Amino acid sequence: MTPKDVSACAPEEFDAIIVGAGFAGLYALHRLRGLGLRAKVFEAGTDIGGTWFWNRYPGARCDVESLEYSYSFSDELQQKWDWPERFAAQPDILKYIHHVAERFDLRRDIVVDTKVTAAVIAHRLNSVSWRREICRCHGCRSSRGSIHSKDAGFIAGSGRTRPSTFQGAGSASSVPVRRVSK
């Protein structure tokens, strides 16, 4: 779904809202469906993938072996998917995430290009209402990764200065990388 379709769920209620469509968000959606619950995922990016959507700098890859980094909830999925490298590169991980979303028909419950800016807890009926009454749910699961955010770890008003570090989040795939000699 795209943001234009969000109004289609205006009066609709869900058992759970999931914020983020990376590995954790897709798994949460899959598990909740398996329990017979109705869930909706909201993703700020224009596509699914979480960290692997946002971090596209040259050489981005996983530091964990590909087989260990894949979902284990489906033996068939593990048998059918072939990782091209022992330590997968960002494009291959993103292909895997897309494959999982298609294989388990997860996209129908994912709204992309939609940033969740607030959640209001209404104590009646233990529901969470989203500002502007987009949706109502009985539970909320944040699957927003910590390493994709440009301000990860920085807390405004903490008295700390914003760190001057390279953050791959949101980096274009053409970011120049230079080697620093020792």
C-alpha cells in the first residue's frame, strides 16, 4: 500500500500495529498472522527492507554468515533460497527480504512511505489510537531498527553534543569512500 491508501483503513481496527518493515517487522507480521491476529505495518521508507533499504553505501554487507542471518521459521524457505556469498552483500539481503515478503504475501498488510509520528494510548479497552485516527489497535510493536536512523543514540536535550561520525543510514549508493592509510 502507498500513503494514499492509508485512508482506506481509517475506521478499521487491528489487533496490532507494527512500525517498521525490516527483518523484525516482517517476522512480527508473519507471526501475528499465524496466530490469527490482524496486523498492519507502517514503514517510513518507500519500500521494505529496514536497515538494508536505508544503508546502501559501497561495500555494505552483513558481518554474520548468510545462513545464520536468514529466517528459520520456514524449512522450505531455508531450502529454496540460495545465498550467493557466505557473508551477503546489501543488494542480496534486500533481494532476500523482498522474496520473503512475496512468498508469504506480507505486502498486502504493509503501508510504505508512511512515517509514524505519534501514538496515543487510550486506556479504555487497552487500545492504541494513531493521531488523525488513521487506525486503532490493541497493541503496538516497534520494529524500527536502531542502526538505520541518522540520529541513532543521540537524545535531544541530554546535554550531549551530536556526535560527528559517519552514519550509513540514508546514504546514497554513490557515497565516495576513501581509504585512510595508517
